[in-house]
Amino acid sequence: MNRAGLRVSLLLLAALSRAGAGSPHSQEQEGEEPPHSHEQGPGHSHWSYEDQEHWGTNDPDCAGNMQSPINIDTAKTIFSPQLRPIQLSGYSLPASEKLRLTNNGHTVVLTLPESLAITGGYAQQYRAVQLHLHWGSPSGPGSEHTVNGHRFGAEIHVVHYNTKYNGFEEAKVQPDGLAVLGAFLEVGPRENPYYQEIFQHLYKIQRKGEEVLVSGFNIADLLPDNLKQYFHYNGSLTTPPCFQTVKWTIFNQTMLISHYQMSMLVMSLRNDDNRPLQNNYRPVKGLHGRRVLASFQTTLPPAKHLPADGDGLEAADRHSSSSFHAGDVLAVLFGVLFAITALAFLLYIYKHRSQNTRLDSPTKSKVIYTAAATENTA
């Protein structure tokens, strides 16, 4: 073999040796899969309030016709005298009982013992599972349901399951499986000591997955005193999987918390992306033929007829006083006749009693609730 042929042979051997040395590494690389190759789409293993348009893709119920929350148009609600006052049982817990308070990345959840139950107002009994809250941000309110287009500061939901089923997991897919009690939260003049039982622990669970044990207290204090006046409709869970199996009760009385407490709720927690957990509410959905029942007569006009500014209560009073009907005229006439009769009677009494005798004038009982329906559109 000449010198040129020997050089070609050596070059070929070197190339083959390099290829052989690299082959194990090449086979190892081909056998690996990218770490993101099995990641699920939005809403499958992970969902957020920023990708709500995808909820229905992985959870079909989220695109159904019986979704929650809704706007409650008081002018279109149907008074139902069959709706009895909600009755609660076992809601007062001793301080010795410890409850788990958790940041699940979407809200703050207080796990409740099954000793808590709805025993009146529903056809069947429902046992409590948990309660949680929905809120907005420093720039706006965050209740899920609205009344006459008005969104409240925040909203509490107490979730229950029908006792005829063997637990929440079985009940959540049944048409009558779940019942949720809801109430609106607004800023008031003073601290609410009952909500403070929760809010004082929020700094301990700032990140997703963190939890803390809190002492038991009367859970009923988180709900209105007036459990007689409420709205009722059939709807869904407001987060995936959005099962359309919830009988909703939304109380007409609003709960008041201080401005500082609302700020604590809005600013304390972070979501699973380690960003501020805010605006964790779902926009209202269409009724699609559903009826909204009311346990009381709703005589207030819809919000679109109210003045755009000013106090909601005063606006409602101004509006209602300007629209007289025949019944109102008769009521005024009877009132005048009653006043004349009462005046004559008082004069008669005055003539037959001494100068020092005084009549006690009757006092009107105080209003014990703040009607959610009276809030005007923000």
C-alpha cells in the first residue's frame, strides 16, 4: 500500500472510532422526553381565573346552561311563600375543636365538621363540608353574585351535601346533591369579630398549600342574623368542574367588615403562581330560562331605574315615592282618616286628664338587616 492509501485508511478508522464513541450518548438523548411533553392543557390538571375561557374545554359542565354565579334582578324574582326560613344545626363549635384553614391557591378554605347541618328551609338535610370566600382587589369589589347589577365587596360560600348520599364525592354529581349558603360582605364602620376569627390567621398561609389550625367558634356568626329573607335558584359550582348540582341560597342581608379587614382579605394571600391572590370571582352567567325565587316580597325597582349616584337606600326611597298607584292613594286616604281620628281621641283624653299626664308615643322597630337589593350599581 502506498503512502497516500495508508493515510486514507487511517482517516477512515479515526472517523469510525469517533462515531462508535458517540453512539451511546446519542441513543441516550433519543430515549429522553422533554419534561413538558406530558403537561396538560389549561384547566385540566391546573386552572386559574385568568383562563376561564378554557374551563369548558376540559370540564364540559362549565359551558352548561345552569351555571353560577348569576345576576339577581329583583324586579324579575318570583315571591314564593313556600320558602321557609333557613335553620342551622351544630354551627356553634367549642374553642377546643380545631379547624383547618388552607390556602389552596384559588381561595381560603375553612374545613368544617359534618356536625354542622342545614335542618330547615330545604326538603332534605344537608351536611357542611367547607366554607370559602371570593373577593376583588384594591381597585374593585369581588362578589360572585350580583344584585341588580351591583357587585359587592366579597362573598362567603358555605358548602353542604345532601345527607341521603354517602359523602360529598357521591353527592356532587347528583341533581339535588349540593346546597350552598351565600352572603355578601361590604365595608362597614367597625371590625367584625367573627370574621376576625379567620382573618387573623391569613398571614400564616400566604402561599399555596400552607395551612393552619384555628380554634372553633360559632360559624353561624359569619352568616346574617336574618335567615328568613333570601333568594333561591338552581345552579352550579363556580369553579371547575362546575357541576350543575347546587341549590343556591343567597341571603338578602349583607355582612359588614371593617376596611382594614377587607384589605387583609384582598392583600394577604398569594396564588399558585406566587402572585397576589385577587379577583378570584367568576363573571355572572345567563339564566337560560331558570327562575329565581325570593322568600320575601321584592318591591324595589331594578337598578337600571335608580339614579347613577347617591346612596342606594335613599335613591330607592326617592324612586318609590315618585310612583304612586291607586293602592297608594287609598292608603294615604286611610292614613289621613286614621290621623284625624287619633287626633280627636288624643284631644278627648287630654281634656279628661291632668296637665302632668303624658302619652307615650309608639316607636317603630329598628330595621335589623341591610337589604342587598337596595345597593345601586357601582
